[in-house]
Amino acid sequence: MFKRSVTAAAIGLALFASAAVQAESFPPAPAPAGTHLGGVIVNPYGHTPLVAVINRDGKDAQDIHVTVHGRGDKGVDISYDVGKSAFLTHDGIPVFGLYPNHKNKVTVTYKQDGKQIKDTYTIITGAISNSYIDSRNISALPTPHVVKVDPKFKDRLYFVNSGTRPQMGSDINWVMAKPKNASKTAANPSGGSVPFQTVPLNYVLDTQGEFRWWLDPEAVFDARGIDLAKRGYAMGFRPTKSGTYTFVQGQKWYEMNFMGKIVGEHDLPRGYIDMSHASWEMPNGHILLRAAKANYLRPDGQKVHTVRDHILEVDRSGNLVDVWDLNKILDNTRDDLIKNLDLGAVCMNVDVTAAGLKVANEPEAPFGDSPGVGAGRNWAHVNSVSYDPEDDSIIISARHQGVMKIGRDKQVKWILAPSTGWKNGLEKKLLKPVDKNGKPIKCSPNGECEGDFDFTYTQHAAWPSHSGRGNLTVFDNGQIRYYDQPALPEMNYSRIVEYKIDPKTMTVQQTWAVGKDKGYEWFAPITSNVEWMKDKDTMMAFWGSVGIFNQKIGTIGRISEMDYNTKELKVQIDVNNDKPAATHYQAHVFDPAHSFSR
């Protein structure tokens, strides 16, 4: 009996070891005739079908350069150098930017044993697919439409961070909660924002509207199983100094390279929940995350799960280093914008049937992911966090409050917002608008200003700008401009804007803005981002929710680049999502050199 048990265990262990070794060392195809390295492994990490590795096969290579040739006469070549670290990390030459369902021609040049070598490969890929289709889908995949590309921008690549909501919504919730004084008829949603989730659709487009990179949604997401660790919204993709990207999704934060390998996967620190929207690498290697607090003790003695109002600093091991609790730093009772929000689109909580309706001031409002005041409701809605190393401070976009800088000491340094509603000393932190000559600009309490200045409303992506003209760019969604809804929906517009802030004089100057003249056709009430691009001196913006209230078509994510000096539109690519009212989140210029040239 004992011998049989030992034998069975040994057989099981041998089978396990055999399977593990086989999976790890699955042999690539032989090297093509005339080439000098090994064979090719397509999708080496199982998540990104449009990448490959040319196996080094025990050989060395230096001064590596890769070109994935464009398809057809108008196709876009993708070329980049491969550094020593990337070559060693992937045990071969990483190939990025393959076309789906295509025989890709790839040329690789390198030195081997002092000799210059040029190899040509044909790499075959399969079709990409969206694992989650329902009756509202317009198409199986997002459908890019190239409107304009200046020839000087032909080689641009754009990473789109998007998603599509499951048809039936979320099937998971935190513990139900409602205020002690709530009426019997009060709604009773979940505490916290765990139902905030969507199937991730993340990809890279070239300027012909072709997919050149694709992340399998099931790499991090599972809508079929009930597992909190695989739910949420994969958001806040930001590059790190090592060439990877960090991002957040629900109860985990990740670090990934663009060959598709998850190099870091961390649970939230104990006691914290519901990450979304933002991650940001600090100079010391720590990561800033936007999360919430579970079982938060309110001053009235009630315990709630908070919503989008905590900033965490974690190290690369996932240890919690510092916390910014905005309930204690800002005024979570300020409701001047919240009470006028359009219920049709409160960030990603899209209900097109409620478009135009306002959020009332509800002292009995239920706790959970709904607009309201006080801990336990969506009073701040922080959708971006960045870091300023000059004074060891964070800059946040609180969609329902404004943009503000907060120091390591948890003291507010400045606030960019209209003056109405601020109290308890925070009114002293408000920046005063000035023109280019430093002359004060007169503004009403709700933000209507004379001259060339406007505040941001329900904004996103308050990020540092290094243009030399201003030091902060913001996507001004403009959903509740001047804290009121316009007489007609068609009067809405969004802006991309840059500001110059002087913390000594506590003044702010608007140095660049585009959008008001584009009107409702470019109106993006939620999501979106803007960032100054040094290499071409442009403002790259993503208008992530154009046409969201038009249920006949899918929501458009509009990629644009505009010349900083002339404001001329250089690039416009519209990406139509796969179903109506399914918004995109953000997009960025993607440079393969950042990921592979180290």
C-alpha cells in the first residue's frame, strides 16, 4: 500500500514536471534557410498575438535593428532598435507590430561575431478576436476610420486604452449599505464601486487604421467567472522608466511589457479596494494608485466603503508607503458641481435614458457609486494623479471638485476651480486667473471669466506639461460648464487646454486651448486625455466619448494631434467602439524604442 502510494505520487510528480518542462521549452520552428539565429515564436507569452520572438538559439547579437514592413503600397513600416536588455530578457529579438491574419515580412539587421548580418523572415499571424460579443455589438472589433494624417506623421503609432461593457452589467457587489436616516423608499446600491467594470480592449493602431498590437482581453479579465481579482476596468496605462507599463484593474495593479508578459501583479494593500483610472510611476520607482477605503469610519459613526477618494503610494513589492485620504484633505460636502451633473453620463456610469436630468442635493442619498456628498459616495471622483518632483507633491483631477496640488504633508498647495462653495480655509488656496501680462482676469463665482481664460469642468488627465509655455495640460470635458447645463445639448463643447501656474503669486494663466470652436461634434462628456508631445511639438489628445448620447452608432474615440504653434490639425483617426454608449478611456503616442531599445 505504501509502495503503491509512493509510486502514484512519483508518477504524478513526473507528469507535472514533464508538462511544466514541455510548456516552458516548447520548441520553435527551425530557423528559416539563410538566417543566422533560431526560429520564430509567435505570441511568446500568450497574451499578444501580434508580437513574436526570433529565438537567439544560444547565439549573440549586437546593434540589432528590426523593421516590420508595411502591408501594400501604403502600409506603414515599424522600425526600432533592440537593446541588450531586451535581447536578453526575451532570449532573442522581440518583433513588435505584426499585422493580424497576414504573412508579415520582417527584416532584422545585427552584428554577430563582428560581422554585419541581414536576415529576412516571413512571420504568419492569425486573426485577432474579441472574446465577448453580445446582441448590441455593431462589429466584432473596434473600427478605425482615418480622417487625416499629415505625411510627416505617417510613422506614428497610437495605443488605445478602451473597453466595452458586458450586456447585463455587473453580477458582483460589495455589502449593501444606506444611511441611517434614509427613507424606506431610498435606493440601495452597493457600497463602493466594485460593479464598475468592462471588458478590456487595448490595442495599437498605425496611421492607416491597422491593428499592430492587441492585448487578449482574458489576459487580465474574466467576465464568465465570479472572481473579484479578474474584474474591474483595465485603466491608467502609463510608461515606466524601464520600458514597461503600469495599469490598474479593480482589486489589482499590474506591470506589463509590450511583448505581453505580466512582469508584476499585485493585490491592493489590505483594507483598500476598487482601483481605477490612474497609475503613475514616481522617480523613486514607487507607483501612485487611485483607490478607495473599505470599512471607512465616518464622523457620524457609520462604516462605509468609500468611492474614488484615496491616493496610495506603493513600492514595487506592493507595500503601502503613504496614503492621501481626500476626505480629510478636501471638503467632501461641497456639492456645487455635483448637484447639477447630467445623469446621462457620470464618468463611466452611462445611462443614455437619463441624459439631461440633474442630480439633486440628496441628504438621504444611498451610499455607493453614485453622485453625492460625504464619505461613501462619489463626491470627488479622482480620475488622474501625477507627481511633481520639484516639491514632492501630487496633482490630482477630482472630476466633481477641480484640479489641485497636495503636498507630502497632506496640505493643499493650490486649487484650480471656480470660487463658489470653497470654505474652511480652502478658499485661500484658489488660483487667481491672469492674462499673459499678469493682469488679473475678472471671474464670477461659478467660473464665467472675462478675456482669454476658462476653468475646466468635469475634467480628466491633469498632467504636467514640459512645453516651456505652460506646466499643466488638462482635458476639459465641459459637461457642467459654469456649474449648469446649457439650454440645448448642442451648446456643449470640450477643450484641450494648457495652464501656467505660479505658486508664489497663486496665479494661473491659460497658455493654450482648442475645442470651443469645434463645438458639439467634438464634445466628449467623459473620459479622454491630452498631452504635449516633445518630438513634434504637438498637443496629442484623445476625445474618448464623442457621440455617446447617439444610440444608433457606437461611441467614437477621436485621436488627434495639433501643431502647438499654429493649432493646425495634423492627425485625426476616429475609432468606433463595438456597441452604442460604450466609451473609450484614453490613448497615447506609442514609441517602440521606449520598450525595446534598452
